[in-house]
Amino acid sequence: MNSRGERIRKALIKELSDIIQHKIKDPRIKGIISVTDVELSPDNKYAKAYISIFAADDSKQDVMDAINDSTSFIRGEVSRRIRMRFTPELKFELDESLEKGRRLTDLIDKISRGEL
């Protein structure tokens, strides 16, 4: 990715995190939510944002539904905050890599203590 694409990606991560945490007034959004990464298409017209949610497992899908329901609002906010010729179409996906990493760490700890 070129330096311009990298700057846009970092700005999107920052702004999406702020918008989701502070601007969306949906009661389904609970827990700690962070944008872990953004993948941009080469023409910057499409962006896939990976969302990590620290909440009860049963409420994660509700949070993702709330974020997906707010996609047009989020895109409008991004267009006001980041100057670009085209504001990318946004797609949100649940990122469970941090959760998987935590589970692996727990397993390694149990093995080292001789519990497994």
C-alpha cells in the first residue's frame, strides 16, 4: 500500500473508532468496541473495517447489527471528517482475533501449570 493509502487507512481507523464510541446513540452498542484494522480497495472506494467487541458473547451480534444499521450515518460522518474525493463504502466485520489470542494464551498457561 502506498503512503497515501496508509494515511487514509490510519485516519479511517481513528475516525471510525470515535464515531462508533461517541456518535452512535443506539442502546444495543455496549461493551468496549475498537476498530482493529481497515482494508481499503486499491481505488479507495471500498473499505472493510474489522471490529473487536469486548462484551458478553450473546450481545456481540446485537452490537454488530447496530453498527451495520448505522452504516449510512457513519459514512456521512467520515465524509465530514476526512477530505477525500470519494468516501468509501463501508463494510463491518467482527474481528475475533483478539479473543482467539486470549484463548491460546489461557491454554498455554494451563499447560505450563500442568493442568492439561
